[in-house]
Amino acid sequence: MTPRLVSVLSTVLALGLSAVTPAVAEGEHVDYREWRAAQLAQGEHEGTALVPGGLAVGRPVGVLHHEGRKYDYARWTSPRRATGFDATQAVASWNADTPAGTWVQVELRGDGTRWYVMGRWAFGDQDIKRTTVAKQGDEHGYVDVDTFVAQQPLRAYQLRVTLYRLTGARTSPLLRMAGAMASAIPDRFTVPASTPGVARGIELPVPRYSQNVHEGHFPEYDGGGEAWCSPTSTEMVVEYYGRGPTESDLSWLDPEHVDPTVDHAARHTYDYDYRGAGNWPFNTAYAAHFGLRGHITRMRSLSELEAHIARGVPVITSQSFRADELDGAGYGTAGHIMVVIGFTEDGDVIANDPASPTNEAVRRVYDRTQFENIWLRTKRYRADGTVAGGSGGIAYVITR
């Protein structure tokens, strides 16, 4: 249940992303921008080439010595994106194909700041260990795993993606999408309840997987159980679309192992610095490996989420709560990921909650008002009365 513990800050900030939607609450602002496929022709190119589907290494502009290997690289820098408000956070998302011998590094900077590494990514783990980078902080802000937290107002940003391939190789990574969110939302313990809408009575046939049946599995990937809610949820959605690892992909696993695709997802989302499989954009990048589109966003209400369900898109959400704040859950958590798959006729939430004892028990119905509050709030009380952070409406959106 705690793959991604939300930081406790002196001023608790919401951690999250959003799609391109106007803010509705006073003081709430969200801006998301992505560059995909041919849009990647925009910006500054240093040795990159626009190819069908995205960007690849064209003529390398440098060589990097990394972990005993030499990699040629090329680099793309996005146009400057003005947020239109004083943002307090920024989070990057990306979709990239990384064949053996290749990887990408994603960075972000604001006006007048240094470049901050938001992730070093490869789907596999034979060339590099996919990772975030710790101890990136200065007077402008710092990186908290996958989130840039601004110490000074962030009014504009740029992304930079460096594509690496083994020196002398012809194979290149393919950057299919790079995007980022900037946001500023107010501190809040409670949020207004929304009215049930377009998704009442809709339930999507999303496969059910329990994280708890993996308790103690693969300690090198954080040991299953409560640590695997994020990859378990991501794998459910990937398989909903009929995608996922093949039998050949799973050959590294004992064929008798329970739900091996979940183990595969945990291995291929694992962040070697964070030491967990709950890195948000690492999970959507995993889904994109199978030809899907994935990004992290921040939503403003269950009504907004309902619009996705009505289009056939399940939504992965992040929430934290005490055991007495979500009827029927039977547990409390500092941070947990689950999949919203539909709504009852009364508008209550139907979720595939991986914090369940068996696959059959994964489907849950949660009270709409309770669920909306624990998902959207940015502050909460712990059982001991101290204040901790909430996700502020974090969602993984994965589509075809």
C-alpha cells in the first residue's frame, strides 16, 4: 500500500499532474503540455532525427562513459512552456521505446534554474538501472522522487530528453512522447462532493490482480505485497487493453509462479534509487512499452474521472487514508494505488483494489463522497494527529 510515500513538508504541497483542463477551485491551477510524434519537430535538436512515430538518434553529438560502457547520444529540448501562474510543482511523463543497448534521460528546468534529472529510463535492466536521482536541491527547488517541488514560483519550464545508444550501434531509442505538468493547488483537508454523472451504471471489464498474493516475492524488487500496488494496478489496465508481456518475456520466471505478469511489471517499473516500484511516470512508461499511451495527470473531481470511464478508459488513482475514512477497505495507508473501473447506479465508486487477499476479492465498491475526499485532498491527519500529505487527485491515464 505504500509504494510511493507522500512527503511530509513544512508546507504540505499536492503532488501531481493534470491533463489540459482549467482550474475550478479558487487558487487551483493546472497546466499540462505534451509533445508527441510529429510535434517533437518543435524545439531544439542536437543530433536527433524525426522518424515515423517520434525522435531517434540521427547524428550523435557526444559520447558518455557510463558504468563501463560508451554511449553515443543526441538531445532534444522542448520549447519554453509558460504556465500562466505561479506553479509549485512540475512532473514529467514520457513514452519511449528502448531496445537493448539504449536508454533515455529526461530533465526539466525553469527559467533561471539548472537542469534537474526527472528520470533515467530503459524498459529493461541490462544496460542501465532505471532510476531517479537523489539530492537534487537548491534555492529554486528540489526533486522528490518523480516530482519537482518549487521553492520559488515556477512560471515557465522546458524539458530536455537525451537519447543514448551503445557506441557503434545502429539501434536507437525512440522518443514517442514527452510531457510535463505544472500545478499549484491549495492546501485542503476536505473537498466538495461532486454529483454522479455520465458513468453511472458503467463497469469496465478490467482484470483483477491482488498484490497481497505476492507478499515476500522478489525482495530485489521491493518484495511484493503492499509495496506492489502500483505495478499491480498498472498491469491490470495494460491487460484490459489486451496488451502485456508474452510467454517469451516471462521466461525469466518460474512458470508455476502466481500471476507472473505482475512480477514482470514490478521488475520493469522498479526505481533503483527510490528502491520501489511506485514511481508514477515509470509506471505509465511501462504501459507505453506495449504500444499504449500513458501519462500522469491530476484530476479535479470524480465527475472528471467519470468522463474517462464513459469512454472506456479505466483510471488509476492514488490516495491515503485512515482505516475509518473509507468504509469497506479494512485498512489504512500512507499511500496506495488502485484502479477505478466504474460507478454504481447511485454513483459510488467501483474499484479494483489490489490490497485484497485474493484476486476474486479485488473488486470493491466504495462510498463516492469518502473516496473523492481521500483522493483529492492535499492534507490529512495521521492516526497520531500529525499532518501528512495527500495526493491531490493523482491519476495514471493509460489509453490505446
